[in-house]
Amino acid sequence: MTYRAKIYVTLKPSILDPQGRTVERALSHLEHQNVEGVRIGKYVEMTLSGERGDVEAQVQQIAETVLSNPVMENVRWELTEA
Amino acid sequence: MTYRAKIYVTLKPSILDPQGRTVERALSHLEHQNVEGVRIGKYVEMTLSGERGDVEAQVQQIAETVLSNPVMENVRWELTEA
């Protein structure tokens, strides 16, 4: 089987997000004063072939060790049949 | 009301993604040869206050004009009560 993985990497809530703060300030200057808590993360999609159980373990490992830094970032993912 | 918007920005399928290609090659060297079609996008979260209809229009505008480049990128978003 072939699966499409969608992986979301976000900064942990306790970590400052200067890029998000900059977007927030820019939005505020563009008449969007009701926006706050802007956080910028990464979104990764990939296609994997194999048995579902193996692919799940593989995505978990890739998400934790390659795509994110566990000290600063949280990662979650979902799998759909491609 | 207060809403949390989750916004996903992805490169259009016809646009080359060198960053994704690099990740794909790195994964291939890490024994993940069954991975292909890696695409890297952005994931943005923000909190907005206001009426749902107004907030939806506002998120649509922010997503299209501030967070993405409509020539090269697709954008989609969802809204949940915060």
C-alpha cells in the first residue's frame, strides 16, 4: 500500500516565536488588531509505501528525529491512503 | 467569540520544491528508500476575536495576501472556537 503522511511541526508553547511575533506586528499595522498568538510551524507531506504498521512506525521516527527538534518542537502527523 | 485559525500553505504541485528534494535525498541515505514526493510547506496558527463571519473573511484575506504567494502557493485553513 501507499500512504500520504501529513506532518505538523510546531514550536513548544514555552518557546518564543520571533517570526510569529513579526507577522503579528505586521498584521496589526494592516488593520488586523484582533489577531494574537501567531505561531509559525512547518508542514511536511510525503508518500511512503509499505505495510500500514511499518509505515506508521517509520513516520513517527522520521517526524521525531529528522523533521523536528524534540527539545524545542512538538510534532504530530496523520496518515491517509494515497 | 475567540477563534483559533490553522492555516496551511503549500507549494503548488507544478512548482519545484528543492527543500523537499533535499529532505527526500537525506531520508534515502538514512534507510528510508520508500519515501517520495516530499513537499515542505508552512503551518501557521493564530487567534482572532470577533464574529464568526467576519473572522472567516479576515482569515481568508490574511491567508491569501499576507501568508502566501498565490502565484506559487496554495493555502487552506480551518477555524475552531478557542
